[in-house]
Amino acid sequence: MQGKRALRRPLNRRRPLLHGSRSLSARQEAPHTVNVPVLPQPEVFDPDMLYVECGHCGAPIVWEKGRTRRLLAAVGIDPLELDASCVLITDSCPLCGGKGRYIIQIYRISAARSARHVFYAGNA
């Protein structure tokens, strides 16, 4: 009989919480502060970090170090005008069978169509 009485306890009876007498919703916690180190931003964008892609097949093109800088200097484009939103697109690549001179275009992804420069250069 005692076992049946234990089952007949009222359901709305509150049990003590494990974390103290206050309810979890009423407990307030101090905000956590996370210190994230701020990386120094480069003063000038490195033109060798520009993404280069074949406009025909879409393959990324990897050039040796300094090639982009030399191409930009040959056509008179100041590296200070470039940033991470600029992309170099060629009309062909060695994977597509392109040989000789390539047309290389600079696109600024977030800018207007007038921000595009077209110049001729050697092999990509």
C-alpha cells in the first residue's frame, strides 16, 4: 500500500534544484569577455596575392612569385589602386591549349564595369 501512496503524490509539487535554491531562469550570470588578438592590417595590398583565373575553363592559375607585380608595372597600373576585391581573368591558359599572348583583364568585383583594365602580356 505504501508504494501506491508514493505514486499518488501531487504532480505540481516542486523539487529542489541541484544548483541551489534559485531557479535557473532567475539566476543571472556575468557576461563573458573574450579577448581576441587583432591582427595588423597590411598597409599596402600585395599584388602577388591577386586571384588569377582562366576565363575560358575557370581553372585557377598559379604564377611564380613577382609575376603579377611585373605585369602591373609593365602596363602602368599602380598596386595602391588594387585590393582584395580585384581578380585577374585571362582568356586562356595552358590547360585550355592557349599558347603565346593572353589577354588579361582586371576585374574589381564590387565596382562598376568601368573599373576593368585590359592589357596584353606574355604567357600566363
